Amino acid sequence: MVHEVLVGAGRALQAHGYASFAALVATCDTAAALATALCRVVPGFADAAVYRGARVWLAKKAQLAVTDVHARLVAHGRRGY
């Protein structure tokens, strides 16, 4: 299952013109921009729920990914978000 998710994410990135996840990250200058881009490009990040009949976008997976990217950037001495 994990393999299929990762392959699907890679295909989605390529379909939107990104050679890699890092290429997508490089195009975003804020945490919000990266979370939005992840939801737009990789369907697995666009999580939502229905609340009182309305669809509510949570983007929890995207937010967690952005937190991880930020921590990784800072750990390597680079400016995070």
C-alpha cells in the first residue's frame, strides 16, 4: 500500500511538471504556499471531512509534511518557513 501511495505521489508531481518533491518545495516561499501546493498537486494530501453537510478542508497531512520539511531545513542549517 505504501508503495502505491509513493508511486502515485511521484506521478502526480511529474504530471504537474515537478521532477521531485524537492522541486515542489523549492517553488514555495511560505509554509502556507507549500501546504496549498501539496493539496493541489498530490491528491493524497487533499484531505477533507463533511461537517453539517459542508465539505471542510483539513489539509492535516499537508500541514504535517510542511512541519517535517521545516524541521529538516533547519536541521541542515537552512532557513525554514
